[in-house]
Amino acid sequence: MMCAPAILRNISSDRRGIAATEFGLIAPVFILLLMGSLDMGHTLYMQSVLQGVVQKTARDATLESGSETAKQAELDAMVTTNVRNLASNATVTISRRYFKDFTKAAQSVAEPFTDTNGNSNCDAGEPYQANNNNSTWDEDGGDGGQGGAKDSVIYTADISYPRLFPMNGLLGLSETAEVEAITVLANQPYGEQEQYSAATLRNCA
């Protein structure tokens, strides 16, 4: 009969099963890193695809036909289709803001207002200078839509979709991935540019 010391020596020298034990310790961390890398790679690829299709769509929108509502809807649908080829359950939000010159579009400066309540927002009847006379205080100084000939347009596409892998909680990430693509282009000179009338003083709601 084998004595206790001999049994302990046999156990301590037995290496069978150690690989499985080590893999059991390492596997969770490895799988988490792998899923995180794949999720990040997918997000970067989505960003690249979105930026490319936004650039193409915005260029098409600067043509004279791009001022038509039906054509804009068609172009926006193309962006949505390309996004949903990669994430079928993605939410796609598209906006257009136009400015009378490229500098204003790039700067996105708010229409001047008197901030009487100190909340950095035009509200509660505060007076503001309506530069574009669209009856609304514009935080970026622009106006909604594609505009007309020679106007500069900011075309923005925001998308959100559930992450590929359910590991967001372990890494402190949100349940959805969010990607944005923005481009600024000038409408083609297919006519004379319309100008705003003189600025007026209005009050915010």
C-alpha cells in the first residue's frame, strides 16, 4: 500500500489536465478581448463606409435636382440602405443645414441673443437677432434644408445600432454603438444665390 508522502509526490508531479486548467483561467479574458476587438473593428468599418456614402450622397445633393424633396428622400434612402447592409437594425438620422457661405457653415456661430437668465440658451422670451429670418433662433446660425444655388450645406448622418456582442457591461460601454459622418459642400451655381433680407429682432419662445 502506497504511503501518504508517496501519494503526494505522485500528485505534485502529475501534469495531466494542467493545460485545461490554464485555458479555463485565460479563456474568459481572451474571449472578452477578442469580442472587444471585433466590435471596435466593425465600428471603424461602419464609420468608413458611412463617411464614404455620405460624401457621395452630399455631392449628388448639390446638383440642381438635389433641391427637390423627392430627390433628397431618394438620396437619404441610399444612405440608410448602405448602413443597414452592415447593421440591419440600425437607426439612421439625416439632417441638412444650409448657410449663405462656406465660412459660416464651418464656424457654425449662433445667432446673437441676450442671455438674460444665464443658461446659454435662447428661451423665455429673450431677444435675438434673426439673421436668416426663419422665425427660429438657430444655434449654428444656419437654416434647415438643402438651400438653393451656391449655398453651403452641412450634411450629417447619425446612426446607432446594438453592439455585435453582449460584452458592453463588462467593458463599461453603452448597449448601442453610435457613429456620425459629416460633410460640408456647396450647391452648384445652377442659378443666382438668394440672399436673406435685413436681419430683424425677435424673441425666443
